[in-house]
Amino acid sequence: MFRLTTPSELKKAGIVGMNKRNAFYIAHNNPRKNYPRVDDKLLTKKITEEIGIAAPAMIGVARTQYHVKQLKQFLSDVEKFVIKPSKGSGGKGILVVVGRDGEDFVKPSGAIINIKELQHHVSNTLSGLFSLGGKPDVAMIEELVEFSDVFDGFSFEGVPDVRVIQYHGYPVMAMTRLSTRESDGKANLHQGAVGLGIDIATGKTLKAVQHGQPVTHHPDTGRDLSELNIPLWHTLLCLASSCHEVTGLGYLGADIVLDKNKGPLLLELNARPGLAIQIANGVGLELRLKLIEKEINVQRTAEERVNYSMQAFC
């Protein structure tokens, strides 16, 4: 963790706090009219697929209580899947199913839930229990990503993802979020996942944190976290960068998963990405964001922006 004690030291290190993030980087660079493009995951999937951004395949969408009653038949031949609220945040309401036990469903933890429990979860989703502002929602059912073998031992019974924060399409900081027993197979830091910083220039991993505290090994598998290097790094960054034009947001987080067969896939986008990524990287965001501000008016493709960042932040 940062061993800093005064505001002046934090400022010198380039640490961006929540107030600065909200009042400047988000407010000045993210037009509110464009928020639905990322806050509504179903809309995100539609607009990104239109320009060919790879993402997990959609199995179906439950929009009404009638659809809830049909789930048993609809999922009868589906072995693995993820149910998520279209307008959820912070990992709330995401239900991961990794297998079947007869007519029941198996969660990453090994816990069994039956069809009535699954239907109850989807019904709660439609009622807005997990959505921003408690508004009525829909439940998306997506294929479960078969994550790359490179993550074996680095994640516990769940799909790890890579969070890339970009500024006007330039990747500025990244980390991988590794699921744990505590996080119930979800790559969410607030629920106990491990955040592991990634060097923008190389894809090599840096520092690791869990609940804001430094860790060196995965809490469940014991794997040395320093041994993880992210493959297809340039391809992954280009996928993240290409989301800038389609969203129209200047300060954006892209969550990407690595499928063993399909490569990098866009999981979701976030207009308010968290700041713990600075701890996992051991560096503040401010200096990198200031550098990119000088490049905003330069016309570059997504790949050219990625190449610039990889050289600038080496």
C-alpha cells in the first residue's frame, strides 16, 4: 500500500481521490446523455456488437414474470451460464452457474440452488432489487466464459477479468480481478476478489491487493501472484480502446475476459471505474491522465492510441 500521510504527498504522487474523479474526470469528460450506453448492459451489448466488438454470447433475456415461469424449460439444455441485471452495479445480482446436478444448478462455490431459487433471483432482478436506483430491470442470460488456462491457480472457481481504465480512448491503467471463495466466483473487489495491477506496456503483473491490503499469494489456491502474465495483451488493449468511440465517454473502464477459445471478450463498461486500481499498480492516475490530455485532439485509431500508451507508460 501507499505509505503516504498528508494531502500534499498524495498530490505529489498523483493519487486521484473520489472527489477529483467525480468532479473533474467524470463530470467534464462523460456527457450524462451517454450514460445509458454503459449503465444499461443490454444496450451496451447491442451497440458494441454492431461495430464488431467481441463479447460473450447472449442466451436470452427475461423481461417479464411470464419469462420467469418459462426458465425451467428454457434452461433445460443449458449447462453453464451467467444471469445478470442489465442495470446492476458493483457485481450485485450476478448469478454464476458452472454446472448441473440433475435439475438443480451448481454455483462456483459448489452450492446447489434449485429452479425455484433461480426463478426467485430472476424475479427480484426484474423488480429492480439489484438495479441502479431500484428501477425495474431485465435479466440477461449469457454464456459462461471458459477462461484461459493461463489463470489456472490464480482465480478460485470463477472467471477473472481485466479492468482497463482509459482516458479518451488511451489505456492509462489496468488490473486483473481474481475471484476468491469469499467473492463467490465473482471478480468484484468489494466482495473479496483480489486486484492485481498490470503493466500497461508489457502485460506483466505488478502489486496485488485484497480489501485494500497487499497480498503476494492467492488466498485460496496459494499461487504466487507475481507469476501471472496476461497473454494477447496488445489485442486486449485494442478491444478496450475501441469502446471509446461507441460510448462517447472520455473517462471509461472496460472489463474484459480472456476466453480460452475466443480470446479477449468485452464483459461490460463502466462510466465510474473505482480507484483501487492505483493501489494495485503502485502509482497514481493523475500524471498519466495529464499526459493524455495533451493528446486528446490528435486523431489516432484505437490501435495507434494503444501503441502510444504502451510506449508512454513503459
